[in-house]
Amino acid sequence: MKKIISIALVTSVMVTMSVSALAMGGKKAAPKGRCDMKCFKAADVKMPCKDIKACKKDKIKLDEATLAKIKAANEAFCIEATKIKEKIKALNADLKTAKSAQTVDEAKIKEIKNQLEVAQKELKEKSSALKKTIDRIMLVAKYGEDAVVKLEAAEAAYKADISPLKKSVKALMDEFKSAYKAQPVDKAKIKEINDKIFAANKSIMEKTKAYEATKKNIIDVAIYGAEAVAKMDAAKVAFKAEEKVINEKIQALMKEKKALKETKPVDEAKLKELRKSIMSLQMDLNTKKKALNDTINSIIKSTKTVSKV
């Protein structure tokens, strides 16, 4: 996943550079109505992989269909960006003329500046749209359309869940500031507001954790298949149960050890025995952790990936 995002981020940086270049005038663009490689160069927009070979840095192999989609998105952006660039260039010329006029028309200057701001905002929005489009194309290439649709649905549900909570936290923070400034300060009210803020933030963290788990599951299923993921989850659940039992035993022995050290004189033989028992349990836990990792690796190796990569 990180590898995919890294490529999308690189593309985003390149596109962002293109916005600056276009807004400043940039290099000579392609004629109206067409978008050739000169336009790509002027916009600083580059293909993630120019051929079908795996990218050495990110080890991502793109097929012809994926490359065609990326190229089409770049071309569409390039054509639209060139038009906006020409508009910005014309507006800059108008602004220069208006400022150098014998009688400066402040209203006209303000209007031109507003138009420039609108054009630059439009260019930025189109750049952002291109990044999102390429992000999605790359995700589909990595995990498949079905997984991407599920990821998008999970993200939308997550945002819908936490949006009211975030608004609630913001409102509570404003309420807290007002209560803190009030004279005399109502400490009980401040505590009540703090408790509500804490509860809301806790809920946000829980929902975020659940969302991340859902997202990971969708990606794992896309890569390894539902059956393999079910086996890995079962192995993790079994390990967690064993881990809980061992940790409870360790905590009980640690308390016994602490109590023993506070007793005078200290029973060194008993203390040594307790240390040995604690170490034995810790080693047992490490062995079980290794066994879990080995089980997961074995499942992964024996499962034919369903990813397109």
C-alpha cells in the first residue's frame, strides 16, 4: 500500500510543480486543441512507468491498459491546464496595463486580480483532481476494482461517522474557552466539558482504529484471498488468547516478586525461582510469537496472490 501511495505522491509533486510553472507562464505550450509530449514537459507531468517493466524503486508493474488510463488522464489535464495558463497570461498582461495606465482604475485592477485568483484556483483544483484520478488508477492496478470500491465505501462511512464527533469536539472546545474565561470559574462545568471532550476524542480514536482494521482486511483479501486471510485471522485470535493467559501469569509472578523483595530478610532462593519462572514464561511467549509469524508466512507462501501485480 505504501508503495502505491509513494508513486501517487511523486506524481502529485510533479503535478503541483506544473501548477506553479503554468501560473508563472511556464515553457512554451502545445498549440490549442492538442497535447503532445512538449506539453507534458512544460507541465512537468511524467508517467510513473514509461514502459511495462517493473519500476526499480517501487517494484510496481503496470500493464498497457493502466498506462493508457494514466496517459489519458495526463493528456486531459494538460489540455485544460494549457487553456487556463493562456487565460492567466492574458490576465497578467491586462493587470500590467491597468497598473501602468495614466489614470489607475482601482476597481478594474481589483476585478482582474479576482479573475486571476479564480483561474489559479481552477488550475489547482484540476491538479488535485488529476492526482486523485491517478491515485485511483494505481490502486486499481494494485488491488483490483472491487477492492478499491470497498476501500472508498469504508472511507466514506468512516468520514460520515467522525464528522459529527469532530464538530462536537470543536463546539465543546469553544464552550470550554468561554467557561474558563467566566468569572467566577465554574470548576464543575469545566470538568464536565473536559469529560465530554475526552469521550468524543476516545470515540474518534476507536472509530479510526476500526476503520484502519477494515481497510487492512480489504487490502489483505485483495492480495492473498479471503480464505488465506481467514486462516491468518484465526491464527492471530488463537495467539491472542494464549498471550493473554501468559501475560496474566507473568503479572501475578511480578507482584509476588515485588512482595517478596519487600519482606525482610529476602528469601533469595525463592526470588531466584520467581525470576526463573518469569523468564521461562517470557521465552514461551516469544516462541509462540515466532510460531505465529511462521504460520502467517507459510499461509502467504502457499497462497497464490490474486493481486494484479
